[in-house]
Amino acid sequence: MTAVADGGAIDLDGRVALVTGGASGIGRATCEVLGRCGAAVAVVDRDGDGARRSAEALHRDGVRALAVAADVRDEVAVDEATRRCVTELGGVDILVNNAGGTFVVPTVDLTAKGFDTLISENLRSAFLCSRAVARTVRELGRPAAIVNVGSCAGEVAAPGCMAYGAAKAGMISMTRTLSLEWAPYGIRVNCVAPDFIDTEGARDLLPESRREALRRAIPLGRMGDAAEVAWVIAFLASGLAGYVTGQTVDVDGGTRVGGRSLAF
């Protein structure tokens, strides 16, 4: 089974993908797109009910899917989720580090606990999952692809979201370093950096009036859809990107090249 985006076939038949934060937003869209491309999908989310709903929807579409309730900030939980992916789906060939989130607060009012929470959710989780998958891939002896979901906030200033931006900048740096460290294992590591995507989280974060201002300022004239990010992730995970590693791809409607970030 292949899926076609803009005329190009993305074939993930026989591949197994582990997607964190797969219960909603970009994560859920990624699970759906990877499933359409032929992959089996482990939907990992600390919202266990949401993970089950996503997996059930995939099953109805004929996709082999596994729901895993896990907090990917926890090392033991990550190792167990990876083990289940291998034992119940047959391996792990693709990792999408999508779990994360933010809240808006002036840095002078940001607590140490809040800072630690954002770093843990957005950066520690990606490190733990990447390490677990790399160890598994090394044992299985087959190639793999890791795609990190960063943010344009990791590439430009993000007033009100300093810790989130710092975590996403760390993810971009981690992407580059791991791409070199793990190339001998046959692991490609890339990153996508969305700007404002019209997801449940975005709608919760900003009022409609602010979202309308964002739409007017985006060069392409609209906010992005989660599936548009998911298709870029699918490309980077596929053989079509077999010679691409260590890269960060902006998925932002032109905001960065236009000289601004609209992430917040």
C-alpha cells in the first residue's frame, strides 16, 4: 500500500513506526499518514484513552496499530514502550518524536519547575526515545529513521515561550549530532520545524482573534494543517529521503524566509 502526496509515492510497507504524542494534533495526523503509506504504527501517548482511539481508527482503516499509554519523560516507560513495539509489531524502523507542548508566560515569571517541565516534555523525552530506539536498532541490525518534531521557535526568538524555544533549539542540535553519531548504525536523523499549525493545542493556546492575525501575516495566507506536517515527516522517514540526514525542514508557510516567526 502506497500513498501519494503531490505525485510522489511514499512506500512504507513492512515498516514499523513508533509515534509519541500520537493521540492528537500533528502526532495523530502522522499516525494516519504513516498508516496510509503502509507502516504499522505504535501510538504512544500519556493519554491512554486517546492512544486507544487513535489506534482503533487506524485498525478500521486496515492498519496494524498498537496503543501504548506511556509518559515519555520517564526512562522506564520509554524502554517498555519500545519493547512492546518490537514484540507486538515486529520491530521499530521509524521513530517520530512528537510529544511536547508549551504555555505562554513572561520569562521573569517562569518558575524553575515550569522551566524543568518544558525541557523534560520537549527535549528529555526525545532523547530518551531516540536512545531506546537506537539501542534496539543496533541489536536488530537494520536501518531506521528518526524524525524529530521541532518548531520555528527553536530557530528564532520566542518571547513568552523561552524554555520551549530553548528545548526545540536543543532538539535541532541533537538532530545534527545524532545524525553523525548514528550514521554507522544506518540511522538517519532529521527534524521538521513547524510554525503555527491549526491543531487543538494551537486553538487552546491563542484566541481566535490572534489566530486570524496570524493567518493574515503568513506568506501563504493561511495556517498549516497537521497533515501537511505529517506528509513531510513521512517523506523524511521513507526511502525517498534515503540520502538526507541531519537536516531541519521548516514547515511554516513561508514565515521564516519572510523574516518572521509566528509561533507565538
